[in-house]
Amino acid sequence: MRRRKIDPRFLGLLLLFLVAAATGIIYQFAAGRKDAVILDGYLGGEKIGFFEDPQVQEILRDSYQVEMDYSRAGSLDMVTLDSEGMDYLFPSSQTALEYYRELKGEPRKSEIILNTPIVLYTYQMVADALAEQGIVQESDGVFYLDMEKMTELIKTDTSWAQNGLPELYGNVSIDTTHPAKSNSGNMFAGLLANTLNGGQTAEAEDLPGILPELKEIFGKLGYMETSSSDLFSQFLKMGVGAKPIIAGYESQLLEFSAENPEDFAAVRDDVVMIYPSPTVWSTHIYIALTENGEKAIEGLLDPQVQELAWEKHGFRTSVYQAAGSARFVVKGLAPEITRVMQMPDYETMRQIIDALQ
């Protein structure tokens, strides 16, 4: 049987068709990429790792046609900064949203995206000394700090030496971000206000008896960072002598352990995460300022994005219970956050912010 020869002209046409089809596919793919809207906004530093996660970026771009650009700013600072040309704000608390409403009115839309509790970070030698004083207790492998007893040490100018730590200079204190500029400091101020109010959520009528002591406590801290990410970084870099205890977010150490396993291994046995008893939740609220800004909300609530937010960045989302806490190698991580109290309402916090400017 004679083998039929293929006409070279047919091969040429076939090759031309394949090239054209491939070009069309590439063009359509590129066009899809170009369709993504680039959103500009202000972002709290503790969420930068989440926003820069390639997997999160891919989902937002390919499934929701948005790309997130940002400028870093403290949660309260971003409300007062010039928002011309900005599509969103992404602070870390309900207080920031209420502050925005007071200054600028109702935003186009707002949505809770992430949650994380306020915790304290310290070093093993400090945790051991506070445990000997009965200020830190361990329960089922989780460390808790008695806020009332700790606040009393701070109020009475008790030195570290008096607490069995002559290696440390000065008096017992907890470093935090500036409460009038950054959310973690603001929330810790609210927690201290509740503690000074006898363990009850502070209200506006309670402030005359609280604010003098609160101002004195923060006045002793000297310079305060305006970003929780900067404070956490300084805590890790400068060590126990410079910053024996800081207030921050639970998510910070969880993200650090997941994203920087080698660096975390170097400090794992020394850094201790302690939950204030009680603590407060930090609620990260996305505030859409423009129509384009609204487009990101659905993407940020995507189940895959929410799962990445917990598993890689330590934010407690709707999926953290299913994912579980065992995936993290951070000692003392609480499976559930149970010892929680409410923050003071916005009007009360507004007066606290004004007093601590």
C-alpha cells in the first residue's frame, strides 16, 4: 500500500493555525491579567505579610480581578491621613471604623475580615520570674497573665530587681505602640482602663477616676512605636534587656513561625507568648472608600484566602477551628480564646485617645 504524502501546504496552514491559536490564548490570558483593578489604600503593618503572600495575590487577581497596593499606616493614623485617591483603609479595630464615621461619615462599605487577640510577648527568664510571683500561671500548656496584679506592679513603680531580675534595668512595664496612633497600643490602653476600673468594662463616667493613672502609666514608657510590626521586630532584635515585655497580636508570632522557620527556631525556646487574663479581640475591618474598593471584599472573604490567613499568617478566621492550632509549633498557643472582655465603647475610647495624645 502506498503511503499518502502530506501536502506541505497543509502543514504550513496547520502550523499557522496552531500559532494563531496559541497567540490568541496568550492574548486572552494577558488581557485577563490587565483587567485586574489595582487598589490603593492604607494598611496596618501586621497585615503586610498577608497582602504580599503570592497565593493570596493570585486568588485575588485571577478570581476577583483585583490587585492590592498599599501604604503602611497605624490604624488610627490612617483615618486622619489624606485619603484622596485611596480605595480602602484596612485598620485593626472597630474603634478605627467609628473614628472614621465621626470624622468623615459613613464609608461605602465595611466588613470584618480577620481577628486576632491581644497577647504579651516576653522571654523565658521574665516569664519564670512573674510565675514565681503568681502573676503568670500555666493552664493546659497555655500561659496567662493576671492583669490586675501586673497593673499593680506597674502603678507602684516596682523594679525588675524586686521581682528577681537584677539583670534588667528600671521598673516593670509593658512596651506598646502609641495608643493614639496604632491599634495594638489603643487596645492595650482599653484593656488597662478596664483593669483600673476593677475588671469591669470602662464607661465614659468612669474615666475621671481612671485617666490620671492611665496617663501616668503610658507617660513612663517614653518613645512608642507607631506600628505593631516595628515593635515586634524590635522586640526580637533587641532582646530582653531592651524590651522585656511587649503587647502585640497573637498573629505576629504565628506568622513569624510559619514564614521564617529557621529564624523562629533560633528563638523558639526563649520567646514566650502570654495571654492577658482577660484579653480583648482585635477585629480587622476592611473599609471600602470607592466602588473599586468594594471589589476586594468578596475576595478577602474567599474560603481559600481565609484559610491562608490562618495557616500562614496566624489570623483567626472562620476556618481556624477546622484547621486547628496543632499545625503551629509555637508553644503556649491557646486552642480557643476564652478569657475575653469587651473593649470600652467608642465614646469612651475616644476620650482615652485624646488624653493619651
